[in-house]
Amino acid sequence: MIKPPTPVDELLRLETLRNLKILDTDPEERFDRITRLAKTLFNTPIALVSLVDADRQWFKSRQGLSARQTPREISFCGHAILNKEPLVVSDAQDDERFADNPLVTEDPNIRFYAGCPLSGPGGHKVGTLCLIDEKPRGMTKDELNLLKELGRLVEEELVVADFLKVDPATGISNRAGFAMVADHLLSMCARNRVPASILLLHNINHEFISMANGGDESDRVAIEITQLILATFHDSDVVGRLSHDLFAVLVTGTQHHDIGTISDQFLTRVDERNSRSGDDYPIEIESCAIKYDKKLHESTESLIENAESVLEDIALDATGKTLLSSA
């Protein structure tokens, strides 16, 4: 095993990392959504946001791994931060740097590793967005570009204050945060010809709930709606609260005509929740789904505005089905 060399900018790198004030903080959805997306897109059992501290690598976000940190001297990410480009290890057992590393010979039995270095302010590498598999594999040029694009998403989260992009009541993205992530994802979908649609979910009774019971109660209901959305849609889908009464889901990799089926599952969960709650004002949802077309929608915001205009023109029909529209 070869221990990771010390970067030439180590002191400035560590100062940059600590100034981010993110070490040893709680998990956050804004990072977890990216590792969930990476895990799904690359079909790996493990995806991490790893921050390389003086003597450890600490995981701000982790999918598929229970450990919160490991020693830096055995870390793959300690090697990855030495480079500008992602470090790809196709088979750790054939790499002298890692063959007898305990992370290879013991749990989690790393064979494949890909780590995209993350830059903090000033360009100093503070960690990685990394993928791990217990089976050897390679990466195509397109996959490397995709990993780097996801890495840029993490970098943006590291340097931009979370309160600017996160809905404080639910912990999911607000409109600005949703658009930031969705813009990147739509760009990837357009390049790779992956279908994408936006689904808007409008809680019709929000104002009644707020006026009758106050803001705390409306926030509680918003949290319930968020939980129902997260329980229904895929980990790789992007979820946001665009306003007090309006939620959005960017669904990727699913044909537009199938969105209604998934939405119906969500509406069934809403009905089940209402039957249990006995609230004076139940959650009542009207919804519409718009198919993304790169020729019509130059950004996430234009896609949202398209969906909002359609939503304004419809009312919840008798069956509670989702209106599907291509524009």
C-alpha cells in the first residue's frame, strides 16, 4: 500500500476546508440528493461526498456505507485530491497503491473507485465525489464527464450558503436550489437523450390550512407532503418546494406517458393520509406534468413557467388524475 502524498498546498487546503465550517455537521438533503443521483446513474453500491481532513476522510454524504470516516492514510480520496481530473481505479487489486489496503482486503472490499476532486474557494482540493464498487469496472469518457458535472454540483453546494437554496420548513430545495440542480440534470439528459419531465403538485387547501390553523400547521402539512413525495419517486428524481403551496419533481429516465402512473401512486398515498388524519382541511392536490424539450425549454425556469401556466388553466378533475402535457 502507498500512503497518499501530502499536497503542496496542504496548509491552505486545510484552511479552506475548515473555513467551509462543514466538517462534523449533520447530513443534509442538498448533498444527499447528489450522492443518491450518482449512485443511481452509475449503478454503484456506494457513492460519497468525502472531505479530506488532516488525518481522516470524513463523509458529508454517504450512500451504501455505514462508516462516517476512515483514516486519511488508507484513503483513496487522499490520492484523488492530488489531481485536477478524476482518479479512476478499475481494479484496486491490480494497483500497487491499493492492493493490500484494508479498504480493499476488508469491508467495503473496494475493487473499483472513481473520485472527482472537489475545489473550494481558491481552487484548493478539499475532497471528492466518489463512486465505489466491489466489482472491477471501467469508465467511458461520457461517464467521466457526467461524474465531473455532478462534482461541480457538489462544489456549488460547498460554497453557496444553504439558506439561499433550501426550504427551511421541509429541508428540500427551494425554487432557486431546485433550478440549480435541475439545470445540470436537464443538460445531461439532453446530451444523452434521456427523457425528462417536470411534475408540479399544487396543494389547493394551503391557504385554508394556514388561515385556520396558522403557519406552523401549514409547515407541518408541507413536511407531510414532502415525505409522501420522497416515498413515491425515485432517488434520482429532484424534488423542490417552489412556493408555500407548490411542489415540483423533475423525473428523469422515465417516459413521459408513465409519469401519470407514478403520480397516481403519490395521490393514493395522499388519500390514505387524509383518511387517517381527520383534518378539517385535507391535503388536496392538483397536478400537471410537462415533457422537457430542449428546443422549447432553455432552462429549468422556463420549464417551470410552462408547467405553471398549464396548471393555472386546469382544475382538479373528478378522478384526481394528473394532466400530462408535452408543452
